Amino acid sequence: MDMSNVSYGDLKDFLIEMEAVYDTLFGDVEAPVSEICTKLRIGRLDVRFYDNPEKEKSNECEKRVFYQSPDCDMENFICERRVTSISNVVVYTVYKLKNSPDWDNDEKECIKLIITMLFVFNGRSRLMDLSYRLSFYDQDLDIYNLRAFMRKSGELLASGKIFGYTAIYLNLKSFSAVNLRIGRENGTRMMKRYIEYISSFMDSDDEIAARIGGDNFAVLVKNENLNSVVEAINGISLVYDDLTGDRIFLSATAGIYGIDGKIPLHSPTDIMDRIIIAFNAAKNRTKHNTAYFDEVMMNRSRKELHISSVFRNALDNEEFIVHYQPKVSIDNYKICGAEALCRWEHQGKIIPPSDFIPILERGMEICRLDFYMLDHVCRDIRKWLDAGKKVVKISVNLSRRHLSNVSLLHDILETIDKNNVPHEYIELELTETTTDVEFNVLKELINGLQAAGISTSVDDFGVGYSSLTLIRDISWNVLKIDKSFLPEAGEQYDRKKKIMLSHVVAIAQEIGLECVAEGVETKEQVELLKSDCCNIVQGFYFDKPLPAEEFEKRLNNYQYFVI
């Protein structure tokens, strides 16, 4: 047969056209396929995709028709089966046009060549689809991921439609406990069901719920659908066992940003930054699951960023100054110790500890500051000893962030010893821990410090929930009673507080702990503590935190009075 009507050049042109189609992400393939099928008298061209040979046996497939003519001879066809490198099975079927001459060998070869080309392009299509899913979908939950959220946010921002939407960053509450209770597999199913429930309130393709990682998610929702999503954030009950009907309650902590244009937006990153800022604020709240981003949060965030960015230079420039707040013996109203407290003198201003300590404690920078303070305290003690002063024990605070440092004990002793300070003049104050692992590390550290002759103090006793366990299982030297046990100035002291204070002091003394009350501000508080036999107090009633030079003047037999 004359093949001038169907040349390999035609097939090459077809290949180029198909290339262009797939390069534009699966546009209209009918035109090039239709033209070549007409020339070859093809009535229908279809393909079936099977994930594996087992699926082929059960005929579970995805079907696609590339070309269909109304005059198709369903009894006369060529069938080609191909297997991919990952065991996918692809079956192509080419049906002849009704009442047309049979294909000759050359035409059959052309048809096989077309099938080969389609196999290549179908493979590329599926590969591109796989690439898309890997790029924009979470593989565990089969929902959108962070990249998809950022892309969708960017598209809405570029089109100017973003201002009718609200962005949310949410974290499932206590999800590790959920996994322990119902198992990780059920937990993952419930996590997916929870996000699907949130997604059910979205009525357009421009809304999105995406997994950021772990049990963290980002949501972009139209303002009119926000209330339903917030209700889901506050909590829903889901059936995790279909046989028993057993349920689990899931809720989330969320940062919410109503995108209104009041604060300029430049990129999707701005949106993500703001919902994370709001989320961090929500984490610190006890009564509410959510926090809404506003300009106050933005300014606070900028302030925190500024503090973090200038901290290293400030430390190198020794802008942090040690102040000493005296501890006073109620027996004779003389100094018997002091706590080292930090003040930051930056660009001619004093930055209060409440403005920078919580920020530094979110990372490991607090550890650098603690060792800076310990080193400067040791320098001062060495100077006072050399000057013949009557030196008292100085307590220095250590953040529990240090507990991840495996060489902490060595580092502490090295700092003290390089300044040639006798260990008896140093006391380290630590707060209670939050995990069993931290507790065991803390216990080992306290034992090591005491073996080296360094006193240890449990700070803010009574603030947390595990305080009694802390003093029962760890051999401290000093117990610092938090000021929450004391009545405020002018406050009627209730009987419960008095009983608790009396018993805490009695317990401390019974187990051999020295007792220090902090935050003492009134004569009444002093007299109350004296009646309960708490013999050491610290607070503004006697002295504020003093610069080293002022404190030094009080070291030699300075006398306080109760007025």
C-alpha cells in the first residue's frame, strides 16, 4: 500500500505536537491524535492503566479514551500490553473504522509506533502527576502540604483576592497522648479525618487545608466560613473504632490572621510569619485555644527579633550588668547571702529582665547569658576576697535549658575554678523540670554539684505542680518559697495560705533544707515568716537589687531594721 498519506514524518510531527501538549501540562490532545487516527482509519483509541498485574486480573483500572469515532468496528482491533519499570501495566486498544479496508503490515507498524509514542508520553504524564503530588501533597495523609499552601496564598495575593480570606496555623492538642491511647495508626487516621472535617466547610478551590509537618497544619479559608473552622478548632468528637463506636476528642491551638490589608503584605511568607506569631501567643494562653494576629503582636515580634539579633554583640560588649539582691537573716537583720540578677544596659537605657529573659529562654541563648553571669559573679567574689571583704554566698540562676548539655557539670566547675573561687561561695538556683528525662538529668547534676561542695536551691517552690516530688527525690540544700504564698500588701491573708506556708517551712526544716522566702515587701510579711520560723528573706522591704559597688558596701556588718 502507498504510505505517502501516513509517513514517518507525519509521526515525527505528531511526536513534536504531543511534546508541546505535555510541556503545557496536559492540554488538548485531541487535535494531533484525531488527525493521525483519521489517516490510519482508526475508529477508537483507548488505554487502561493498572497499578500492578494483580489489579489487571481483577480489572481494576483507570481508563482513558484518546480518540472515538461514531463509526467504530468494536470487533476488529489491535491490542498492545506494556509493563513499566515499576510494574504498572498499560493496555492500548486500537479499533478499526467500520466498513474500511483492513490495515496492511506497514499500517500496523505505524499503529504500533503510535502506541509506543503514547506509552512514552503516558509515562511522562503519570510521572509529572507523581511529581506534582510529591511536590504539593503530604504523602502520609494525602492532603496538601506547606508548598501547596504557599503557592495558593501566592496566587491569591498576586490576584488581589487574598483580602477576603483568613489564614490559620494550628497544632493538635496533646496528640502524642492520643497516639498512646488509640495507637499511632488510628491516630493518623483521626488526624486526617479532623482535617477533612475542617476542609468540608470550604466551598471553593481557592480555600486550602495543608499539613506543615507532624501535627501542625495551615488553613486558608474564606471569611464567611471562618466560624465553622474555629468551632472545629475548639474541638470535635470523632469515632476511631467503627465496631465499638469509641470516640476521641480532638482540638487544636491556633493562630489566626484575618487578611484585611491594614498591614502590608509582600509575599506568602508574610502570611505564614503572622499566623506563627499568633500561634505562639495562643500557646501561652490557658483559657482560650486561639489568638488573633494584630499590630500589637507585630510590634512585639519585631521587638523580640531585635533583642535576638543584638544579643550576641551585647554579650561581647558586656552590656549585661550583675546586680545583687541581699538575703537577710531574720535573726539579726544582717546580710547572709545574695541573689545575682541581670540588668541590660543597652544604648543608654535599662532593658528590664522581663523583656529579654523569656525571649532568650525560647532558645539556647539563655545558656550563654547564664554562664556570663556565673563568670562575672565569680570575678566579683574573687575581687572581694582579695580586698579582705566579708563575702557571703551568692546564688546564680540556671535555666533548665542547660539540662541538654552533657558536659554541664564540667562547664560549671571550670567557670568557677578558673576564677579561683572557693565552691562554698556559690549557690545555683534551678526551677523544676517538665519531663521524667529532665528530672533524672537534674538529679544527677545536683548530686554532682553537691559532691563538689556547691550548694543548690530549688527556685520558685510552689509555682509548679510537681514541687513535692522535686524536694522528696532530690537532695537540695535550699528551698526558695515563691511569693505567691505571701499575702499582698493590704490583702486579708486567708487561712489556707497561712496553713500551707507553715507546713512548707516545717517540711523544709524537717528534711534539712534551709528556707528562703522571696518577694518580701512588707513588715507584716516579715513578721509572718518569723512566726513560721522561716529565717531568711529576700525582697524590696530590705533592699532592691544593687549594683556590685553598692552591694560591696553592705558586706561588712551592714545592719537592716524592721520599721
